[in-house]
Amino acid sequence: IVDINNLEEYISMVVEATVKTGIMRQMEAFRAGFNQVFDISSLQIFSPQELDYLLCGRRELWKTETLADHIKFDHGYTAKSPAIVNLLGIMGEFTPEQQRAFCQFVTGAPRLPPGGLAVLNPKLTIVRKLSSSAANASSNGNGPSELADDDLPSVMTCANYLKLPPYSTKEIMYKKLLYAMR
């Protein structure tokens, strides 16, 4: 029974079991496996920041003017579509935390691989999402729809595929993206 008299000892034992002896075999197996591929002692030449970049990917700040170079637009969208212009503007204004949430939402991973959007495979693809409430309504499909403002964007993370409704304003798109990302 844990009480105030042995609480410190209990915490010490839990830490020992979960962070030290409890995972020692797994850590040794990881180290041995890693050493078969790459001598782990050679990693000492890298700083912690360099290792973080190599192992966990890049944290780049996106620039609105270069985003379109690394994104594919399809199924109703081009780089000049109003919804895409708005999206690229929003992405260029994202804080690092919002970028991370967007990456997690679209790709399933919080960071891009080393090389950023340029090397993402498959390439980030943005397509026009038809309004669920307008499925039976006639529409020429060329402009934003008030009905689209009710829908959320959706994704297929395995394909880095963002289905984006043609929102009527940039503000509505921003709010819907943030909601979906959360």
C-alpha cells in the first residue's frame, strides 16, 4: 500500500521500472539493430539539432509565393483558382504550431521529411470538394458556393490529399481549416 511515508520510494521505483530497467532490453535491441545499419558511435559528429532534422524531418517556414511550386492541384482546382489563392495565403501566414497541425491533418505526420514539401511523396494534392448539401443541386462548379461554407475540408492522409470546399471567403476557409486541424 502506498502512503505518505513510502510515496517517494514508490515514485522512484515506478521511474526505475518505466524509464530504466523496464525498457533496458528494448533499448539494447534498438541499439544493436541500429548498429547493424549504421555505427551508432558515428552519430557523435552531429549536433542534437542536426540529428533532430535528419531523423524527424524539417521545420520550414512556408512562403506563400513558393508553396504552389510543390503542390499539385486537381479535380476542379488550378493554381489560379480563388480557393487555392486563399489557401496558399493562409498557409503562408500559419504560425509554426499551425503548420505542424496542418501537416498532421493532411499527411498524418507533424513534420515534413527532410527537404520539405518539395520531396513529399506522394505530392501534396488539393482537390475541390463538392458540397454535401449541394449534391443534388445544379451547379456549374466554377465559383464558390454558399453551401460550401457549411462543409469542412477532409483528407486522405495516406495520399497527402486535401479535399477543400470552395469557401466564399478567406476568413471562412481559415476558420474551417483551423477547426478541422484541431
